[in-house]
Amino acid sequence: MVKYYSWIVLAEGANDNPWVIIGVAFVACVDGRWPLLAAGLSAQARRRERSSADHRSRQIEADSRRKEAEVEAKEMALREKSRIESSSTKRAKRYLNASDNSTNNRIMLSQRSDQLQKQDKNG
């Protein structure tokens, strides 16, 4: 049993090195143990598929987090833009009110000046 198990371990330990896999396959075929080698290689392939699926899963999760972060950043930018626009609008209104008040004051002073000049002429 140890001899059979050693073929599987050797095949699994090959990782992705094609020369080791070819060498083990050749020896297994010569020794008549190719069914055990095939079982070991298929187990290795299943592990590789699981690893690949785990990698894809992690990649999808990372992409999802990245997209969530992008959406959150855009929302923050929109809130900040809205806040700045609101502040800017308030300042513009204050400026216009101050300008209107200044204009009104000038008009009132001009009218008062005209009244005083009329009084001086009449009186």
C-alpha cells in the first residue's frame, strides 16, 4: 500500500512542473500503476480548480468592495458639492441684499439731498 500511496504523493507533489508529471506518468505506466497516478493527478486538478475558484471568489469580493468604495466616494463628492453650492448661494444672496441695501441707501440719500436743496432754494 505504501508503494501505491507514494505514486499519488509523487504525482500530487509535481505541482505544475510538466517534467515531473511526465516522469511520474512514464514510471507509473511502466510499473503498471497508471490508474493510481491518474487518481492522484485528478485529485490535484480538483484542488487546483478549488484554488482557482477561491481566487475568483476573492477577486469578485475585492471588485465588489472597490465598486462600493467608488459609489461611496461619489456620494460624498455629491454631498460636498451640494454643501458648497448651498453655501455659495447663501453668500450670493447676502451680497445681493447688501448691494440692494447700498443702492437703496444711495437713492434715499440722493432724495434727501434733493429735498434739502429745494428747501435751501425756497427758504
